[in-house]
Amino acid sequence: RATAAAVDLLLDPAACDEAAALAALPWVLARGWEPGLRLLTRRALPVDLVLGALPEGGRVRWRFLRHLVHCGGEAAGEESVHTALALELLGLLRRGGREGGEGGHRVVLAGAVADGQEIEEGSVAGKEGTELGEPDEAELEEVAAALSQHLGQSTLCDPRRVLHALQGLGLDREEVAMHRLAGNHMEALRLLCVRLRDVPAAAAYARRHLPRDLHPDLLGVVLAGGA
């Protein structure tokens, strides 16, 4: 209750100026990630200073970056913010030992990848707790869903950096999304046909992204992969 009252005070510019709010941020974060996120999403503070104060791998940093991407402000149009969110989420999955596959956390589905859209499942609510700490299974589910949604929607990520970070995680559909963004359409088709063996999704992808005279190349990819 005392923490909530303190955050209420920090949210009021008339009672607490910007410098004081930033200075109080470590104190708020020490009392839990939820009050920290409440402060950062309800009061506009300099993004660069906030990110400098948030530890990588913490519970607030990725949620704050996701807020920036979706809030419609200036930061929502910055490649660096979109890329930072993707890299932060991938770092959390790697730290948690989460690999891809066809498990329940997959939310970018075959047709959605082909169309450059996403299909969102209900995300798992974040667990109360401190700002730092190893992510548990529920948090990893939320992180995986957030990553799939972000890479399925964003057109501003740096695909080269994100593809590098994806290596070894087995997140094939996320790789497809980034190859699509980079214009590497034959590599995206190879992943769909050979690794995922999802020929319908590959055919839909080819219809959307390849000229008709290149459609025979898709057949070659399918036959080469034994799909």
C-alpha cells in the first residue's frame, strides 16, 4: 500500500518533477516489477534514460519496450526500439532454456506467417515478484507469445540482428518472419518446406511474395526437401 501511494505521488508532475521520478525509479523497482511498470507506462519519461536504468533480462525492461512499440508515440516508429524488444525477448528465452518446436506457445501460425500477420492467443499474466530473477515457465510462455506476436507484426526490426539472435533456438516460424522481412523469400520457403514441412503455408507464401514465374522454384524446394 505504501509503494502504491509512492507511485501515485511520482505519477503527478505537479508533486514530483521528472528528475525526482527518475531518481526514485531504482527504489520502486526494488519493491517489485509491477509498480515499476506502472510508473513507466503512465508517466512519460525520457526513453533513453529509462532504458539506461533498467537491467537487461529484468521483468520490466521487455514489458516497457513492448509498451513503447504499441503506445503510438515517437518511439513506436524507431527501428532500434523494435529490434531491442526482439533481442530482449530472445535473450530471456535463451536464458530460460526455451527452444522452439510445435509446442503450445506457438502463436504465429502457418497462414499468418505467409500473410505477414499474427494470430494471438491469450497471454499468461506475469507473476508478481522482484524485477530480477530467473523466468519461470509461466513467464517463458508469456515471453514466447510476445516474441511471436512482435515478429509477426513488426516491419521495423533489424532482420540481420534478430536472425543472428535466433540461431540455435529452433524458432523456425520466427525465422521465417525475419527472412520475409529481409526479402530472403527462398530461404523462408526452404524453412517452411524442409524444416517445418508445411507445404500449404509455403504455397500461400509463394503466392503472396513471389512472382508467378518463380513458382516453379517452390516445387524445386519441396522436392529437394522430400516434402
